[in-house]
Amino acid sequence: MRKPANRPDSRKRRAPKRGHMARIAIGAGGLIARNPTITGGATAFLVTLGFISANALWYQPQVHD
């Protein structure tokens, strides 16, 4: 069986240039992947804080002196 002929790579395909937001999102994803415990703890804290804040706003509508 013959080897394929070596062709000069005059037109190499390049990956498309990523925008600023895409680079930030990829960087944040890498940070989350490297530190899942910190990310999970921060997420749990923010969810809990959101529930407490919602309770304070919706279920205690009277004005405090």
C-alpha cells in the first residue's frame, strides 16, 4: 500500500478568533473546573442569601420603626 503524497499546507485552517466575552466565559469555566468546591460553596451561599432576602421582602411588608 502506498503512502499518501505529502501536500504543502498552503491553506491551513485556523480556529476563528474568539471575542472578548467568549474568552472571559472560557476562563471562568476553567476556573470553575479547577475549583469545584469553592464554586459549589459560593453557589450554595448565594442561593441561601437569595431565599432569605426574598423572605424579608415579600413576607414582612410592614414598615419598621
